[in-house]
Amino acid sequence: TQLLEQSPQFLSIQEGENLTVYCNSSSVFSSLQWYRQEPGEGPVLLVTVVTGGEVKKLKRLTFQFGDARKDSSLHITAAQPGDTGLYLCAGLGPGDGLTFGKGTHLIIQP
Amino acid sequence: EPEVTQTPSHQVTQMGQEVILRCVPISNHLYFYWYRQILGQKVEFLVSFYNNEISEKSEIFDDQFSVERPDGSNFTLKIRSTKLEDSAMYFCASSFYGELFFGEGSRLTVL
């Protein structure tokens, strides 16, 4: 069974601070996706990383895929209250289904 | 912007009843999925569907579950005889290749 461990589970910081959340697994994935989920809604895709060592930037969010394609990180620069939410990582492969982590609950306080 | 739509948004049913959850995937997508999320737990894969047949299913997707694409636009999940533990948010997703787009979910409450 493939597992994705996300850390920290909860994070509360002040507006303007930087943060990094992690997604780790003992398994190799063909790609890894980061989602954001609001309460009562479906996950919304933020980014997909495919190549080991790949770095993608989405405004103040930087996503990195580990060289061995087993882990990933999400770094947010100058966090804002609008960044508050549940951040999920999900690995794809070897089959069709995504394996989700439990997520990191992020709260940015004004 | 195209989106995946799901109905109903919330359904309450008695244990043992049949439930059908409906999804309209994004129109040019080829792959369709159902996931579920029990309250407070992680999102779990149920089934994937491609070319009018199931391509993969998880251990959760037992004989009580079935999927269908009856008319080329809708994609349905049927639970034949619901159990209390089927209470969850059920998410439909579709993709063209690789990147999944999720609907807002159908909350199923089994009493």
C-alpha cells in the first residue's frame, strides 16, 4: 500500500511569514499533484510535478519534486490570509488512482 | 471555465436503500473517476473509467458499487444497498491526461 505522509498536519503563522510544508513517501510516483481544498468543496488542482528535481512556481507558491520522485515540498513566500486552507498532495501511479495524503491545515493570521 | 458538476449536493438515505450519484465531467475529458472522503479522513480512490469500462478499482469498490456512463455525458455511481459506513463526500473527477479536475462533491448521509 502506498502512503503519502504530509507534515506538519497543522500550521498557523502570521501574515507575511514564509512557510514550507512537506509530502513524503517511500514509494515512487510517476507524478505528484498538489491540491487545495476548502471545507465542503472538492480539491482544486494547483500544480503537477513530473520530473525528479522539478521546481514549479505559481506566484508566491513554489513546488518542488524530489530527485527520486518520492517526496515534494510546497513553499509559500509572504503568506497572506487568502492562503488559508487545506493543502493536499497526491501521487499518481503505478495505476490510475491518486493516492492522497491527509493534508496540511494552514491558517494565516492577519 | 469548464467544470465538473455533481448532483445532488447532499442526499440523506436510509440504510439498505439504493443511491445514485450523478456527475457531468468536462466535455473533452476521456478519463473519469470517483473518490470518496469520509469526514475527517483523506480522499480515497474508488474507481477509474475509460473507454466505457472500468480501468481500475480499489478495495473499497466492492460489489455494492457500480458505475455507468449511460448517455455519453453523465457518469454515475450507484450504491446498491447503502451501509452506515458509506456516509461520506463522494467526488467525481475527470481528466484529459493526468491532471484531475474534481467536482464539488455529493455528501451522502446514511441513517
